[in-house]
Amino acid sequence: YSLVIRGDGEDHAVLCTGDATYELRAADTSNLLLLLPDARTADSLRAEGHAEAPRLLTAHVFGFANSYLEVRRCRPRLKKLRSLLGECPFSGPENEAQYEGQQKYTTADLLDRVQASEVELQAGLKALNACQIDGRWRMLDLDYEMRLLSLLTQLVDSESWSFRHVPLRVCLDELGVLEPRDMIEHCLNCYGERTDEEEGGAAEVVYSLHEDRVCRALAVMLLKGCVKFNLAEFCDVWRQSVPEGMDAQLGQLQGVALVERAARPEVISLLRVEDLPDDPQERFSKLFSLRDKWTEEDIAPYVRDLCAEKQSVSALLTKHARSSMHNGVKVFNSRRSVS
């Protein structure tokens, strides 16, 4: 196993294996720990072939310590990944000149800067829909990503395809004159599942678009420019914007948008979990500044990623919030005053 301690000067150090991240915490011990460069135990001597281990050995003590480091599994700290890739997002070949000379990051560069294991880093890159261009990781500008997705969904509708059967070759031929072919394929990989099919003896690559991902992305595009959107009007526009056959439901927007049922008329606004602070106390303070009372159903999508290993959302809420009954419904509010 390879073990790497990661963190910049302002970070608390973490220990990373190939697929997990652990907090490092100093702990004191009342027992003095002696450090021996060549410590040998009775078991190790027997393993070397000694029938009976001697009772007494002379050993050189290299040093001593009265504290040690404890490790505890923690979430990867991926906020910096979004920040680094956001320095020069890809918004099309015609805009690349503005980022000439600006630092772009390889996988090795990111592992040096981001507190995450390599497996967790790759998962974070996938969640950001990042892609490699000339060996460097780039995050797509949101407007550009939505342009690619809109081109694809418009093509699906114009060709009367099922969104579960979108042929790669035709997409590249039709849209390759508008955008780079590798960006079209990347968008399909982000929002669909690839399948290799045999048709007439020839191999064909088709994609099945992921209904929830596409509906969620199109909702973000609609909400991005609005502070608040009339809920009924939003649902009408949203359902008209998704490809034929897709069913846009508010349940797809957990962790993406916030619905205010108490408002008249009801409204919806953009609130993405990735835009909230990583620190649990700061996260809860931000959420309670937006709404003083939350049901567990509403707040769960915005705090679930804060749960430690084997910790439930209910346990996390008990630690950071106060519960009460409001109109017969259990709600949670802040334990401290919110300014």
C-alpha cells in the first residue's frame, strides 16, 4: 500500500491511501513510547529460526515520544478541485486564447494540491464532468456545457429518436460542424450510458440518455439566471424543454433547487449542494440563514454528504440542529442564533 500525506500550508494534513482519505489527529499517551530503529520481538526471533527467544536483548533507543497520530476515515476535500479547474474552464476552441499561459493541471498536479485519494479524485472529476484536453484536466464552462446538451436534445427531438437509443455516429456527423467531435462525445458520456451494438454485421455505438441527469441539468440552466421562479411556470417551461418521452419531476432536483411551499405563489430557486461550505457548522449556518425551519426531507439532500462513515442523516441533525413540532410536522432549526 502507498501512503501519502497531503495538504497545502493552510490545510490540516490528511493521510491518503489509493482509495481513501483519513484525518490525522495528534493524541497524547501517558505511556512513554520508545523508538527503536531495529526493534525485535520474541515472535520475530522465533520466525527467524530461534527455538527459544532470549529474555534480554540490548537495543539502541533512537528517541522517545509521548504522543502519536490517530487516523479517522473522512470525506475527500474536493472543494479545491472545483476551484482549481474553475480558473480556466473550457468554453470552446474559439475562447482558448484568453487562457494561454495560464496553469492547467495534470492528474499528478491535482493529487499534489487536492486532499483526496486517486480513486476519490477521479470520482470528483467525473462528478464535475471534467475532461482531459492535451493531457490537462478542464472543467466545462456551464453555459458551454448546456449548449452542448441543448444541441444533443434538439437533435434527438428533430430526428424523433428515443432518448434511450441515440447513435453516436449520427450525432458526430450532424453536430461535428458546430462543435468539436470529442466534446460532443464527452457530453454523451456525461449524460448517457454507452452501449456497443451489432447492426447488419457492423458495430454501432449508441447511448441511452440518463433521464434524471438530463432533466436536472436543464432545470439548472433555467434557474441559473433567476433569483426565484414561480413554481408552476417553471414546471411548465421545464417539461417543455426536456426531450420527448422524459418525465421531469421535482424529485430529480434534490440538492439542486429549493422549493418554497409556504410562499404565495409557490416559488423555486437554485441551491446546489456543491456551492455550500464543506465545514459542517458553516453549512448548517448557511442553510438556517436561508430558511429558519427545515423538514428532514428538505434538508437531507444538503447535508447527506457531511455524514461520517456509518452515520445517518438523523444523527447528524441531532448533533447540529434542534428539533421541534410545527403544525404536526417535525422540523429542525438552528442551535444558535443566525444573523
